[in-house]
Amino acid sequence: MTTAVEAAESSLLWSHESLGLHAIADSAGSVRLGAPGQDWDSLLPLVEVTATGHGRTWSGERFIDTAIGARLVYRDQETVQEGDGQERAGQERAGQTGQKGDGQEGGRQRTTIRLADPVTGLVAEITLWSRPGAGFLRSQVRLVNEGSETLQLESVSSLALGGVLDASGGLDDLTVHWADNDWLAECRWRQAAFRDRIVPLSRAAHGHEGRGCFERYSQGSWSTGRHLPIAALTDRTGRAWLWQIESSAGWRFETGEREGAAYLALFGPDDAHHQWRRTLAPGEEFTSVPAVLVRAETGGLDAAFGELTAYRRRIRRAHPDHTALPVIYNDYMNTLMGDPTTDKLLPLVEAAGSAGAEVFVIDAGWYDDDAQGWWDAVGAWDASDRRFPGGIQQVLDAVRKQGMTPGLWLEPEVVGVRSPLARTLPPEAFFRRGGVRVTEHGRHHLDLRHPAARAHLDQVVDRIVGDWGVGYLKLDYNVNVGPGTENGAESAGAGLLGHHRAHLDWMASLLDRYPDLVLENCSSGGLRMDYAQLAVAQLQSTSDQQDPLRYPPIAAAAATAAAPEQAAVWAYPQPGFSPDAIAFTLTGALLGRIHLSGFLDRMSEAELELVRSGVSVYRSIRQEIADGLPFWPLGLPSWEDAWLAHGLRGPAGTLLTVWRREGAGAYDGGGARTLPIPHLRGTDIRPTVLYPVDADASATWNAAAGELTVSLPRVDTAVLLRL
């Protein structure tokens, strides 16, 4: 280990050439992280912490410039080489599962730098994971109270750095990017000039920093109910800094100007925004949520999201679904809508098998035997005798007979207020605040830290998977229960984080017992779409959007929130749809994971054949999806864009989906649009229409300019191309 004396003599403690970052110590042992060549004062302390009685040195909306952060001094450090998968999300010291990730190669480096506060005795260990030559840095902070007094933590940074870009390098040229997220309207990326959000304040005139920042944060138990925990800074030269916070229980990021340079600070839950406070008695410890920063020197957001996609594949739990990518049929969307019965399902099972589906999921309602409805009576998850008079096994057997894996929908974390379980489970097994059980939209919320709550769900899954042979579980989450639960003296936010970590551990335990089981993460679509969940779950439902003409911007941007092979997109063709409409809803799902739905059993042979041909194309390209890196020739889509484009580039070539919707600009260019494809500039390629082959779409390539001109003669059509 390197001592404090050695650090003072040689101030460079850690560096990452690809990221353009280093950690340095001054002669007093203070350690800061940022870009080489920047002034010391523009860099941030390596860890920022607030605790009751130990706030900030400059008050405002920022959670930097903390008193504890300023006092932390270097103690020692160590660097080790690790095998892949050990840094995956969910490995927090509370609730480690130790599962191996998807990593393609070895050689990852883990550096832990230890700091200590001489006033409180608080020790901060920041662990930095990366890989030589890779453009990502993953960070997590462990706090240990080695003092004699109890501390009450109020915020802890997972990653904080300054000097990202100074004024001479172009703060005026910076753009900040973030994503709004809502029910039916996920992944809506927006951007603004950095100086529109962080205005120059003429610091020299008054001698102080600003008090504000650009921030985004979660609210309640839907981690992405307002925004994605992902954002970026870019400049005009093509450089990009992209970050992701991996938490389902509260997160916040801020960026702003400090000493003439841009800074960035990433946090899990905090007191001000999430009612999170953590009491740390002497000898106790706390580990923050993970966060990651990626950097691209050229290529802008496309290059940065390519690096983030590769990182996501490294940290998640290894699973055969990530390469098999089976076609999924789900009976819900625009079809049975939570009203399944044997008579309704059997024709759909046969039609789905004929169309090429490989998994058949019975969505909500299969347990409903209540004359008053099932919403506020769920919890036991027993199959309905009324809906399945011959038993649900009759339908599951029919699914297997078609060569498909049977799946079921569950909402495991809730118990309806009318469910007998609301009375038989102990009060401590539920979320409570102020001693009162939390109720939201007719449901109570289980606390999976309680053994009775976990034992109940284990019994449910062992029956459904172990006894019934179900191989796919869609795990939904349809209530936002606010800040969390108070178990004894803990804060509500601390209770939510504790439950969240127990929930991840429970999901991992299911996969330990049933290694081939596939878990889909859903929360009224994409309202808990984060990489705490997706490091464990295999798929992510991207939306509940039922209008096929509104889905394209969600589908096109889904790869910003999840790796393409984890991003499930609905394709719900219906009998009576025109060929263009059938192809439109299918094409949008072909570069992710198909969630096929619709009354396929009522289709004409010609309609069903158009569905079959789309599924066949998907099955022919799915191995390329598992390896592909996303790009957006027209930039990240806006909600009302008429033309949208999303592609995947990989070793086998480039795939590209282009949509043309009714709207402003739809008729410009006579139904044609030119798209820059810079990574193929100078390459002699022949664009090929993969699907639909008879929609009159065409494409021409200008190799010298690196531009593809796509013609879609009719609005509300789409095409999948191979370049």
C-alpha cells in the first residue's frame, strides 16, 4: 500500500488515460479527482459526504463542497486485477451474490483509495473499477465509522469529479443531455446548451461560486418515473461524457461550474430529495449505490453509448437469454388486456406458435377469481378455477406442445388490501411510515427484508416454476409508494434502499435455484428501468404505450436505457390492419426484443404470413443484436419527430431501422431522407431491405460522403435495412 507520506511526495495516486482523469493528493493529504492540467481548486474532493452537524462549506442547491469531503485525508490504497463479473451491479457489501457477469475479456483493474476524517473518525473507501484501454469508470463508496460518536449520514457521493472542461476549452460549447421518462412516454431525450442552464456569474466580481446547478433526481419508489438515471455532456469536437447511476431506491446527479470548469457529482438517495438518512454508530458501515462514467474522445453520444452498452454487458449476471434472444408472445397488449381464460388462450397459443414465437406469456388476470375484480385482492397468486376450469396446466401444456416456454405475470412486491395475506402476514412484513401501514392504489407493499415476506414469495415461485414448469416470469411493479418504509428508527429512504437490496438479492436467489428461468423487469412499462434491476433481470419492458404510431421514439431510444438485447418492445399487429400497419408495428421491435401480441388467431393467412416473415427476419439477425452497439444517424429522437432512425453496428455489419410518421417534415424531400453513417464512410456497401420486402422502400449509398438516402413513399411506414 502507498502511505500518506509517499502520496505527498508523489501526488499522482491513480490515472486513466482513456477517460482523461486522475486522482491526485496535495501535501496535506487531500485527494481530488478530475482532468489532468486543471487547477487544483477546480477539482472536487474524491468523496463528498454530508451528515447532520457536518454540512457544506458553501450553502446552496449543490451537494459538493461538503465539510467532511474537505477534511478527508489520504490513508492508503491498493490496486488488484480481477476476473470479469465481480463488479456487476448489486454486489454492494450488503447483499452480495457473487454471480459472474457477461464480460468478454479479463484484465479489469480495481483500485481502492482510503481516506479518513480526523474530526469524526469517518473512513471513506472509494473503489474505482475500469479496464486498461476501456472508456469507462465504475465507482462505489464504502463508509466506516471508526470514531467514538454516532453519525447520521444525509448524502454520499458515488462519484465526484471536477475540471471536466475549463472555460478556455469551451464551457460555451458544452451541451447537456438528459432523458425525461413517464408512463407511456419513456426515454424522451432532451438537450440544452450548458450556458442556458449554468449561466456565467462573473465570479471575479464577488469572489464566490454560484449556489445552483443542473440536477435531475428520482422521486419515490419508481426510480425512472420522472427521468432516466443517465445523462451526458458533449462538446462540438465530438467529445462526450456519459454517466449512469445504478439504483432503484433513489438517485440524483448534478453538474455545474466550479472555478471556471465543469464538474459532475453522482449520488444515490439523500435526505433532501428522498428522505434518506443513515445512522452510523461506531463500527458500522454503509456502501453507496454504484455509478459509472464513460468518455468518448470522438464520435459524440453514439460512441459514448457504445461504450456504455459494452459496460452494461460486462456487469450483468450471465444468462443464456442474453444470446438466445427467444421471440416472446404476451397476451396482454391490445389483446386480452388482463382477461385471460382457457377458451381465449388456446387459439392464441396455436397462432403464436405458428408465427414463430418461442415463449408464451400469460399476463395479468390468470389468478382472478374475485367478483369485485383482482386489482386490490392480489397476493396469493393461485390460478383461477373460474378462468381455467380444466386447470391452468391445460394451457401451460398447450404452450409446451407448440414448442414454446410458458410464462406468467407476477407483481410480487404488492399485496391487495382485500387479500387474506394483508391480515395473515405480520405487520413488520409491510412498508410502514409513522407506524401506519402504507396503502397506495389499493395495495400494500411488502418489505423483502422480513423473512415472512420473502418466504411467501419463495413459496409462490417454487410452486409456479418448480411445480408448474413455468420458465419465464414477468415481474411488474405498478405503484409508487413514495419515499419508502420506516422500520423502527430508520428513515423512509433508508428503508426503501434496504428493501431494494433485498429485492435484488431475492431475484438473484431465484436464478440460483432455477438457472434457466428468465426474469422480465416491468414497472407499468419503463418506470423502474435502471441497471440495479437490469444487472439481475434479463429483459426490460420499455413501455405500456398502446398506440403503434407513438411507440417509435420509445423504441428508437430504448437502447439508451438498456442493452438492445434486453430492451423489450411491443409489436401488436391486429386482424384488419393494413400491410403497412402490420409491418410498422413489427419493424420497431426488430432491433431489440420482440414482445409480440395481437389477435393472431383471427388474422387472414396473408396477414399472419407478414407477421411470420418479420419474426423470421428477427430470428436471422438476433445474434447480431446481442453483439451490436447502438447509433442514431438523425440524433436521439424527439417525441414528435416525423423521421427517426436507430441502428446497430457490429462485427457482422450494420442494421438500421428507419421510420416515417405523419408530422412536420414528413413530406420534405419527397418521402426520402438522407442519413449520415460516418462509421461506413468510404466503404463500398449495398443496402438491402430486410423487412418488409414489399413496402416500396429503397435506399442508396454515397460512399464518399458516408450518407444513406432512404425512401419511404408513404407516411406511417418503417423499414429495416442491412448495410
